[in-house]
Amino acid sequence: MVNYQMNEGIRYIRYTGKGQKVYKLPVHPTAGYYVDEYVKWMEKIGRKISDEDF
């Protein structure tokens, strides 16, 4: 989850491309919703998500 960030209300996936250039790819709101639901579900069953899981 290190590369999954929110900036000004928009969720982004940050990645490093060719030439060490850092890119921020916006995440569709529906996809962001389901990622949040997945994280909540994992916490509910007792599996904490750490920063290095994704």
C-alpha cells in the first residue's frame, strides 16, 4: 500500500518508470472503493494489511 496514495481527494498509484522517472496514475473511483472494501474486510477477519503487501 506504499504506492497507493491520496492527493487532493484523488487516489493514485505511484510507480517508477524507465529512467527513474516517477509517475502517478489516477485510480478510477470504483476501483478505489473496492480496494478500500478489501482492506476493511481483511481487517475484519484479523489480517492487517502492511505497507509492503501490495
